[in-house]
Amino acid sequence: MAACGGTAVEDTTTTVEPEETTTSDMMTTTTDDPTTTSEVTPPDETPVGEFTDEPFTSDGFPGSGTTAFLIHVGFTPQEGFDRVVFEFHDSVDEFTYEINPVEAPILEDPSGQEIDVEGDAFYEITMTPASTVDLSGDEPQEIYTGPDRVPSLDDAFVVTEIVLTGDFENVMTWVVGLESEAGYAHALQMDENQLVVEFQP
């Protein structure tokens, strides 16, 4: 999905510092293309926060400033919930985001075309300033080389797939498909340059 450059307004991001964790075995799923590996680090089985089904908007959204470039999308079932991690190349100090429950049909930003996302319930995660492509040079540079659709795993609790639905003017959107209604928890982990979103049936 191609991205277009742009700016938004000034932001103030609310963050959650990561807790000290213990190490456990990571679960991964791969295809023949090594860029499609799905994994999460660190593999901490403690939820990052309280689960809710209410919409969330971080302070200062939509943010402006330095663009956070996505480098990896990870997915791992934990003990009783599923964890999705968006990892970025540089600091997320000026990063803002929204999480909203949405209904089908799922629409691509900005075309408005319908996108198929597997599941019976959905959460839309909108991040800005964020992108998969660096447009600051003479030629676009693709930073995120992973899949636009991150598959689920056999032992997932509720997540069916994670789909890129928008990357336009420094606004990046992913939709998480779910088998059924679920609550979510979230944290912006500054030290790891990660946005963590977890889903519990």
C-alpha cells in the first residue's frame, strides 16, 4: 500500500513504561518469505493494562512532528489473551494513536474501497505521525517490508488477522479482526519503540 506525505497538529503522547519481565519461549509463524515472520518481543505473559471495550484517543491526537516508521508487526497468543505489537524504527516520542471498535464493511483509507478482514468483530488502530514508507528523500523508501496481512496462529484466543487498511499523509491504520466481541488493553512502550495492543475474549 503506497503512502503519501503530510502533516498534522502538535501532540502530547500518554505513555506506559514497560514493566520488568521474565523470559518465556516465543511463538512465531512464518511463510516462505522471511519478511512475513510474526513474532513478539519480549514474550511477557502479563497484560499491559486493564481490558476495556471503550474507544481510546491518546493526548494530542492527531499528532505532528517526527514520523515513526513501522518496521515490524508481531502477534503472539499469551495466557488467556492475544498480543499484537507494532514496532517502530525510531523514537515514538511524538507518536499518537486511537483505538476504536468498528463494524464491517472495513474501508481503505483514503480510497474508501472495501477491504475483506476475517472476523465477526473488529478494532481499528490509527497511528500518527506514522508510516510504512519514508517520503523525505528524492525517492520513496519502503521501511516496513512485512505483510499487509498478518495471519493468526492456531492457538490464538480471539484474533483472526491483522490488516493494513491505510497509510496516507502520515496516518497509518490497521484493523484487527476478531472471532467474537473482545476487550483490549494497550500501552505505548517508549523504551522499546512499540505500541502494544492486547485482546481478551
